[in-house]
Amino acid sequence: MGKQDYNFAQTIKAFFIRKLPEDYLTHPQGSSLTHQTLNSSTTEIRTLTLTERFQRVSMIIHDIDQRFPTKKEHANAPIDKEKISDEIAALNKISSTLQFSERYNNWIKIITKLALTDLYQSTEAAEYISNWKKLSQKDTQKFLKLNHHFIISNVKRMLGKNTDLAKHIREDRVFLYHESYQKNPDTNEARILRGIANIGSNIWPGSNGIHINTHPDSRFQNLACALDVIFHESVHIIEGQIGYAYRYSSPIVPDWLKQDAALIVERDSNNAYIPTRMGNSYYKQFNEVLAHQIGQFVNQTINLTPPAPL
Ligand SMILES: [Zn+2]
């Protein structure tokens, strides 16, 4: 087992094997919470605290996990969505009340445009791009890392280079892996993980790594798709590091970011990340909404002309 395989295995493990919250047994089970959620209005759900809402998400996820245990060979294969349609509807209803602020979303969009501008102006990047289809694994890794660098350096720039939070933000490592679709044998529905970044706010910044799937099934050979995925995962890295800063040294997080940082920390404290196998509820959770938007923006922009000035 190579070093990269080891890191990937560790990441996957941390990502998919969630522990039950300590007070799991003293809470109503997920199935009754699903119905309680479906019978409440969104306004009523908004009156619950962040913790209560993420706990509810966590309970519903654990209820699904218990009924449809993860199989090691296809940990991400989608569960038959007909069988969990109530749970998906309930999760989506709660998620609609747990979204990043407009200000945070726009801030990340500005960082993305600045990073794309750096990419367009970089002779090093131009070299990699002109040889894209022929790049060695090592150069592919370097190119992805360069893009990650453009993103992180613009996060620091936007925060103000000498601020405490900017000093805390670090670039992460980039690894490659190769993995095909994972299929649910009952429904034949397949899903592929195009990349992975452990997004926990309890992970030491820069210690975790981004893992990018270079398998042809992931459309990685298409430059726009490769950039889509490195930007997507980098958005998660920013999220994890802001969450970490807020969790362990909240005074360094500027006031305007605190509400969004609290969202990240509360999700992690309650083990409430919705896994890919749970239908479209995965796409509707706040951090995936943003990461997918950014990835798609990059994907659509990259084939066109340089981004419009800010
Ligand atoms: Zn994601």
C-alpha cells in the first residue's frame, strides 16, 4: 500500500464511519423526527436552535444508516431513493433553513474569480494546460496544487494578509487516486466520487489533503472538469479551516464570518454531514450547495474567455 493509498483510506474512513452522538439513545429516534419534520412548517423549523436542527439531521441520517448499512465495497452507492423518500424530504426541509449567508457565498465567488484571474495570468499554468492530456501523474498533481495555491492565496488576500485568521489559513496537500463508479446492486444506480476533502472543523489545518479521482469515469481528463473538482474541494478546505479557527480560537474570526463558521462547527459537533448515498439531500446541504455552484461556475467559465473584471 503506497503512502497516497494510505492517506486516502484514512480519509474515507473518517468520512463515512460516523460515531453515534453520545445522547443518541435519550433522543427520539430518527423515524419519528422525520414525521415531526414533515408535519412542521419551515418557519417552525427555523425557531429551533442550530444545534437542535443539526441533531435532527444527525438522527435521521443514523436512522437511514441503521436500516441500510454501508457496504464496504460500495460505501457511496446510492440507497434506493424510493425507500427513503420521506427522510430525504425531511432532510431537505431542515437543510433549507441551514444555508451559508449570501455574504459568505459572494465572498467565495470573489475568491474564485481572483483565483481564475491568477490562473489565466500564470505562465506555469499555461504550460501545464497546453500539455494537459499528456501530463505525468506528478505534473498533474503539481497543476492541481497550483490551482489550490491560487485559491488559498486569494483567501488570505481577501482576509487581509496580516490578520490572525489569514495567518491560520494554510494550503493543503493534493493526492491522486483512481476509482470507478460504485453501484447499488439492487437498483443499478451508480455514483462516483470525483474528489474528497475531509471537511471537518476539528482537523488541524493543512494536515488532511485533497484527494482527486483521475479515473476516466470521473471525466478528469476534461480540463474544465478537473478544475471544477479542485475548486470544489478547495472550497471545502476553506470551510474546514474557518470552522477550525472558530472552534478553537473564535476571537480571530471576524464578526461577519461568525454566523457561517458556527454553521460549520455545529454540523461537525453533531455528526450531521449528509453522505452522498442519501439521494439529493447530499446536494442540498449548505456546504455542498456552495461547492457545487463554484465547481460549475469554474467548469463553465474555463472554456470561455477570462472572467469579467470584478
Ligand atoms: Zn463536496
